[in-house]
Amino acid sequence: MAVASSVRVPYVAYLRVYEPLAAFPEPERSYWARYAKRDATPTALDEQRRALGDLLPTPPVPVPVHESGDAFVAVVDDVTCVCPWRTRLRGWQALASLEELLPASVLDAALPPVVRRQATTDYERWRERNPDARPWIRASTWHIPVRWFVLFDDDEREYAKGEPVPALRYRTPMVQARRRVARGLRTLRDALEEGPLIDGLVDVGRWLEEFHPRSLVELDYGGLVHAVPEGQLAEDRSAAEVAEGLAALREGDGERAGAAYEKLSQRWRAVRERQFSS
């Protein structure tokens, strides 16, 4: 399939779950088994360009007419795992959040109300037929939520100084991700009042429970590598700083926890501010 290679790729990071083939019912399991044996599969860059390319026609196509048959593939300890794109489902979910992110005038210019209403109607009908559907991928634009780093250890950090751009990701077994979420929630609830940080981690934990226990969880900096100078990216230890902050809270050291959180906040505040630079 041709892609709109001239479309600018957004600054988006991803939290993905790769499930083993055994987690899928037939005939989907056989489909993914054949898919994983292909010589080459599309990349995250291909997925982004295809989605953005749909916004070029007039009127734009905010949500694909048909669900994607593509996935990301990972082989870990000889076990093949796949992360289905589910671009259509994620498109509907992203569309629902746009009203909170963009001014009405900007949103109406980009996606006319009639287009959004039709997409909403299509989604409601689809949900009636697929009430248990959930995405394997979550996305975040211009930053990475602090709660995502709770799932990972600094030892799981993978940095590659590549061409034309570097890459940074974390990968961990599902059992480790769930254990860290549970421990992080206990720490936060013992030290803090209920708030967005705790609510967000609860939400991530519930999402992870939807998947096979032998799944793989991945945090990919994705397009954010374009927004961070390479030297800063190489030194980014966000997961370690989150772990340091949680350890300090468990020990009752509020000053050390605050220092770790401030260091993390400054890094990601600087990234988010780049979206307003010319």
C-alpha cells in the first residue's frame, strides 16, 4: 500500500502490548501466525503516515472505513507476540478526545461537525456489536505520562544511536508491569491524596489486566525523538527517576521524592513547550 511520505509525522510516543499468538481465538490466531512470518511488516512510521494521509482529502476521513489488518511483531524467548494496530478503534477514541484538546474554531476547520457526527454515530453502532473491544496501543502527543514510566525499570531501557534518528524504548514482561503498577499504587496511596496521578495509574493497571499474562509491554518514544536533542535523549533516564521518587516516598523522604519529580517534570515540560516554538 502506498503511503503519503510527504506528510509530517507527529511527535507521538506509544505504550504497546504484544500478546502471544495463544491469546487470540481462531481464525485470528492463524491470520497473525501467517502475518508474523512475512519478510517485512510495516513500521510505526508507516502507521502514522497512513493515518495522517487520510486527513488530506476533502472532506477528511478522520477514521478509516475498514479496520487495519496490520500489527507490530516481537519474538521473545522463541514466543511470537503481536500488537494489532486497530487503527479504526484508536481513531474513534482519539476523535472523542479532540474537543478537550482543541478550540472549537480550530476543530471545526480541521474536521467539520458533520464529519465528526457521522464518525460518532458509526462508533456507537460498532460498540454495540463489539462491547469488549480494547486497543493494544495507547498514544501520547508531545510528552510521556509519568504513570507510563512506573511500568518499567532502568535496566530495561534500550537506546540506539541510529540513522537518521535515534530510538529509545523500554520493554518488560506483563507480569513485571502489573507488579510495578500494584506496588506504585500502594506507595502513592500511602503518601498522597487521591488525584490525577493515582487515577491515571489505576486506569493503566485496569487496561493491562485485559491482556494475556505472558504478554510483553513496550514504551516507545516514537516521534518524540525528533523533539529532543540527541544528547539529551541519550541521557534521559525517566524510568529511573520515577523509581527513585517512589522509593523515596516509601522511605518517607518527601524532599528526595520532590527532587526526583521536579527533575522529571522539567525535562518533559521543556519537550511540551517545543510544540509552541516556530
